[in-house]
Amino acid sequence: MLQCDDFAPDSERASVELLYTVTQPPTIALDVPTRTAPNGTRIFVDSSFAGYENVDCLVDGALQTPGATTGGCSWASADTPADHWVCFVLPKPRTVSGLKLDWANWKDTYWTSDRFEIFTWNGDRWQRAARVQGNQAAPTTTHTFAPRTTDRVLLWQPSGGGHPEYQGVCWLTEVTLLP
Ligand SMILES: [Ca+2]
């Protein structure tokens, strides 16, 4: 609470309440099982839903067909209250200015995550590039930021940040790093 005398001829004081939320950059361990995509990008995830371990599908250039199976052509995290994340470790640094995210479709719904953040690695620590809140359901959502050169990009979904009707998962069919 911040207060000061506002010098008005009354007994009231001007006051304003400031609330801060301090969020630490996520701590992730890149020691989980990984897959290496044909383009040399290594992909790490926090977890996978049973039957949805095929993380290569996130960078194969192909999209799931709505109404068709989601198996094999989409990756889903486990359905848990934990934070979920996908980390792309590139073969060499490149310019990245955003992510284009193609979401899985199931039961006529795009399971677009509601809240997530995008981080890039500066060689020493994660730097927040974008924070997304209230992301609307859509086949594709695009999130841009000031271009930077990096060899690691992290899509990080905090606990409960999934689609409002499926908050415990992150479910994607393709992730494109924008140059
Ligand atoms: Ca794909």
C-alpha cells in the first residue's frame, strides 16, 4: 500500500495499492528423452500423453486434418496440473522472431492453449520473448516478438494454461519458428 497526504482539506489520504506478481524464468531439465528431427532440431518435452509421444510431428511441416485421427500427427502433454513445455534446441543459432502454433483438433474443437509464454536462450539464461494470455481458440495462432538470435526456444505453459475445457494439456500438431 502506497499512501501520501494529498493536501486536500479533508482527512482522506490518497492511496493506491500495487500488486506485483514475480515470475521466475522456468527451470527445465534437458535430460528427458529427446528426439532429433530430420532438420537436426532436438525436441524436449516435459511429458507426453500415452500414444502421443511422436514429438517429431511438431516440425514435420504437416498438419493434422480436422476430424481425422490425432494419433501420430499431434503431440499432447500428459493431462496433469503440472507446467508443460516444449523446448527446441537448434543445430546452430538462428534468428527467431516468433512462433506459429498449429493446434490439434478433436471433437470439432481446436484445443488452443489459453496461457503460455515463449522464452529464448541467450547462452546463459532464458529470456521471456512473449507472454500470451486469453489466447482464443483457432486452428493457428501466431505470436511475434523482437527478433533475436538464439539456439533454443522454449514454449512454456504454466499449470492449468491449456484450453479452458482441457486445462491440463498442451496439444499441438506443428510449431514453426518464424525467422
Ligand atoms: Ca506436424
